[in-house]
Amino acid sequence: MVEPDAQDLLKIAVEVARRAADTARTMRDQAIHEVDTKSTATDVVTAADRAVERQIIEDLRAYRPGDAFLGEEFGTAEAEGAAVRWIIDPIDGTVNYLYGLPQYAVSIAAESGGEIVAGVVRNAATGAEWTATRGGGAWREGRRLTGSAERVLGQALVGTGFAYLAERRAHQAAVVQGLITHVRDIRRFGSAALDLAAAAEGMLDAYFEKGLGAWDRAAGGLIATEAGLIVSGLSGRPAGPDMVLAAPPALYNELHDRLAALDAAGGP
């Protein structure tokens, strides 16, 4: 089997993500006015998530009919002998989407040979777009990304996020309480994919979060890695549901150790 070319996969992902972002934005503009007629105010978000993911899968299959998929809404669609698995978050930042906050994104990553080899994160509200290929760097609008140059944790702006489960949120709040006096400040924007892209660009100096799904971190994690950040879990573990930490080398060790001391990967 010929190994897929990462740049070819990225080109497909970008084209599909742009169309999906247009659909997400259009659906919100048209359907959000009908929320009051639905059973709950979140119905429109659920419908949009599913519609956008379905469109992404159909578009990707048109380009590459033999591939597999992992999506937030519809789970896994296996394909025997598939050379590529696409990892999809149709609308990352659904609460922002519901409220009209311009921080929601389409995230599409291509996995081949057990590695993420290409990824795109597109802010559906603004059109901002970040891309990366394995070994090919991370980019935004033709500009190569190199992360933050900050070297002092006390001057670092750190992004994070919170789960929906109350018990986990309480643990995460305790971690933030223990960390906030050791950094410049903490930001919570509500989209892990955009947070990772922001860290890659240096708009955040670092980022961490517990509880992310593969679809939340696949494309953004590659973008951050290719920008030169260290992307990992804690205590020698890879990035995963327990923890995703993304930081430039100058900040990584101190931030990692503080998060480990605060048991940021623990709790519910």
C-alpha cells in the first residue's frame, strides 16, 4: 500500500473544512432564530453538529472512499484496509456557537500509520485558519508558526478549559486556583482546537486541559507540535484524555511540574 502524501491529505482537509465552516455559520445564522420553537435551546447546536459532521464525512468520502472516520457525533466508521483515518470535530466550541461568541471551529485531522500527519483548524466565525503536516511545520496564512518566545512562567498567559461534569469542574477549578499566582494570567476561550492553535501562534504562551477527546486535540495538537511546542500528558504520559499540555520548551518543565504537583491529571 502506498503511504498517503501528507500535503495531499492536508489539501483535502482544508477544502472540506472550509465548506463545513460555511455550513456551520449559515446554519447558525438561519436556525438560531428558531430556537424558541424547539424543545430546548440546545437543539439547534445538536442539529448543526450532526449536519456538519455528516457533510464532512460525505465530502471526504468523495475524495477518498476507502478511508475510516472518527467523529465526535457519530463515533467510529471503520473501513477494512484503510490507509487513513480522519478525526473530526464538526463544531468545537458548541456553547460559543449557541451564544454567538466567535470562538468555534471545524477541526479535521488525517491519521496514517498511527500518527497524525495532517490537520486543519478553521474558526468558522472569523475564517482564521491554521494548518500543519507532520515534519512540514505549522502555518497560518502563509506565515510559519513558532509558538511563544516567553521564557518566564510568571509572565506566561496560559489557556485552559473546563469539563461539563460538576465534580471534574471543581477539581479543575482547584488546579487553576493553585496555578494562577504563578503565571501572568489564565484564559478560557471555550474551544480546545482554537486554544492549541493560539498556543502554536503565540497568542497563548501555553495551554493545558483535562478531558479532551481525540477529535478535540488531533489537528490542534499537530499544529502546536509543528510550531515547536512540546505536547504531552503529565509524568511521561502522552497527550490524552487525562491531560493535554502544550508549551514551548522554555516553559514546559516548570509548568509541567506545577501541574503535576496540583494533580491536574487526577480527580474525577
